[in-house]
Amino acid sequence: MRTTTRPALLAVGAVATLALSLTACNDGSGTQDSGAAGTSASSAAPSGATSASASAPTSASASAPTSASASAPSGNRTSTSGGGSPSSRTGGGGVTAACTTKNTSVTFLQSSGHASDAQAAAATLKITNSSGAPCTIVGPTTVVADDDQGKASPVSGDNSKDGSGAVDVPAGAAVVADVLYNDVNSEGTTSARYTCPVQASHVKVALSKDVGTTVNVMKANGSPGGVFSVCGTDFKVGAFAAR
């Protein structure tokens, strides 16, 4: 009985051992398979992510920002230049040039009557805009008279106190100012009553900030041969106005 029992137990033990070996082999191969799959997945996934991140941002940054930055500033510059410069808009706004000897003509007429105790003699200073555009007289206008014989010092006057505000002169129009002076010599003889130290057949007229121009003195009626006879050391130039 004992001899028969031991071989049976040995056979059962061998079968069990074989089963455990097979189970161990199966578990080992399964573990190796899952590890290989994981390794393959992890190696594939990063490469795919790397490819995606390398392609999408690169294409976006290479196309959208570049085109936007290239077009927006260019469009701004075009808009500014297309709007016109400030100087062209100011010029279109009707800025008026100053009246000077280059765009005006000057006429000086002696007084039509002599001075009296009640009033001064009144010559006429006339400024005509000879250009094709308006101009403005602004600031003091000065008149200087030299004696023809050089026997007396020059005399002068301006309108800095009597009216030198801005006066617009349309193209082809004229403005005038009175020049008040004394032409009566109270110290001389009766025959020399109207003979003053300064006998000027021409005067120099200078508009504000201009070099000035010298013109002949005309008679009151506009004919040549007038004389600006000044007794005293000065005279007054009035404000310009249209007449």
C-alpha cells in the first residue's frame, strides 16, 4: 500500500510544479508584452505631440502675425499721407499774405488845403493791392520825408498810436490813411508863410516789417509835381480804411 501511494503523490506534485511553471511563464510574457506596448505608446505619443507643436505654432506665427504686422503699419502710413499735410490744409484755409512793396503800389497826395489854427493839413497815403490775392496790413506804417535841398533833418511819422490794427485789402482794392501835418511857418515873413524847412518832392513809405519804397509826392488832384511841406519835427499817420 505504501509503495503504491508514493508514486501517485509524486505524479501529482510533478503536475502541480509544471502548472506553476507554465503560469509563471505566461505572467512573464504578459508583463513583457504590456511593457513593450507602453514603451511603444510613450515613444509614439511624444513624437506626435512634438510634431503637432512644431507645425501648428510655427505656421501660425509665420503667417498671421507676420502678415498683420506687415499690413497694419503700412496702412497707417498710407492713411497719414493720404490725409494731406497740415501746411496744405492751412493753405486751403485762406491764410492771407502780408501787404509788402512786392504786392502793393503806394501813392502819396499832398493836402488840398493849408493848415489852420483849427485843423492840420491832411495829405493822403494810399495803398493799392496790385496782386491777384488778398493781403493784410498789420503793424505800424512809417513815412519819412527828406528836404530836397538837404537844409533840414528828415522828419518822420507812423501810425503806431493812431491805428495800426490789421486791415485786409482785397485784390485790386485800396485803403487810405490821413497824414496830418503843419505846413504853416509862423516864425517867417508873410511871403515865407507856407515855406517850411522840409520841402519834400518824394517820401519813403515802409509797411510793417518791410524794406519800404520811395514815391513821388503828387498834388491833391493826383497830378505830378506835389510837395510835402512840413513845418515842425514830426507828423501823424492815421489808421488805414477803405474809401
